[in-house]
Amino acid sequence: MTKRFSPLGLITFFVVLFVVSPLLVIIPTSLTSTKYLSFPPVGFSLQWYIKIFDRPEFVDSFWFSLELAALTAVISTLLGTIAGLALHKYKFPGKGLINGLLLSPLTVPALIIGIAALLFFTRIGLAGTFTGLLLAHTLISIPYVVRLVLTGLSSFDYTLERAAYILGAKPLNVFWDITMPLLKPAIISGAIFAFLTSFDNVTVSLFLVSPTTTTLPMALFSYMQETLDPLVASVSSVVILLSLVFIIILERAYGLDRLFGSNSHSH
């Protein structure tokens, strides 16, 4: 059976091509043997990847971003999972309002969040600190965890929990032995999304970093203000490839189609 031509499919193809095209330029450009940005690249060389290690600001900011993103993922996953479970399982006054507040960072422009965080943290003495940056990154990461947990719970069979309670299981045992294994893909996916949200963030970090708390994207941004050479492309490629690895893990663990609204049961 032949498939019919779909205008929507053609539009989707060009949209995806438009989104992916920068990646198709940046990665080859990072492999050039010249000392300037050029596409198509001239020659082939890994020298610009090797030179990353000669720039302490990139190496130090990479490890800083890794630590910040890991802590953000842990805190966001814990809080987001608890919030998702409470919102889905219980009825209480203000439930809709709390749900809206938790998901609001997805709709509020990141620029507004960054300015608001700067003003608030300046008043309480956390501006330019690791704690302030961690709190801000947690704020923008929690919504992804909440949404994924809620999506996972949409097909959750609560009769399994009730059966365990009837058989005399304690609440902690029920959660650990029944609820957690069934929600594990959603929780892992939420943690990955929280990690990537923190690791790649620029807009919010722009208002909160300091010389001692500089993330890799911000170090790259600062470098680009003075110099524009293939080193920019090589560092960008490392960030892109790291993000792709986590996205592949996310697809394997949970499925991107479920993240973007499909509630179909997995078989």
C-alpha cells in the first residue's frame, strides 16, 4: 500500500531540517584545519578539540556545569516526583493553582525569570553564588520532572497499590517496591531533562554567574565576545554531542512521543 503525499509531512520535514541545520554546520566546522571559521571546512583536523584542554576557563567551567547540572537533576527529581505524585493522587484546595505555579517556568520567558531571580537573590545575598544559581536552575527544571511524572501516572494502575495495602504492606514498602519501579522510566527521563536544562542554560545563568561561578555556556559566550575561531565550534560540538547522548538515553528509557503528549500504554 503506497502512502499518500502529505503537505503536513513536507512542512514537518522542512521544519526539522531548519532546526537541525545549525548542527550540520557547527560540527563539520569544528573539524577544519584552518585558524578561522569556514564552511565547508578546509581540510580535516582534531586540533580544535585538543586545544580545548589548553583553555582552563573551558575545562573548569565544564566541570562546574557538570556539578551544577547533576545537583539540579537530583533536587529537581526529588521535588518534582513528590509534587507529581501529590497532584495526581490527592485532592486538596488550591491544587490547580499549585499545578499552574509548578509548570509556570515553561510558559514564563526565561529572560523574565533571570531578571526576577537576580533582583530577589540580590536582596537576600545569593546573587553570584553557587546556591543562587542552583536554586534558579532547579526552578526552571522542576516543571519537566513534574510533567513527566504526571504523564507516567496517567497510565498507572492504582489497584496494584491497593492490593499491596490489603495484603498488609507498609506505605514505604508499597512506594519502593510497586510505585517506584513502574514510574522509574518517567523519573529517569525527568532527571535527564533536568540535567540538560541546567547544563545548556544561558538566559537565566547570564544574570546570576560570577567569576567563580561560570558555567560552560557562559564561558563560551564570553569567549565569543573577543574571539571567533573554530574553538567556538569545537566547544559547541562537545555540548551538542553530550546533549544528544542524554536525549538518546531519554528516548530509550521513556520515549519522546510520550513526553510530548501521547498517553498511550507501552506494551
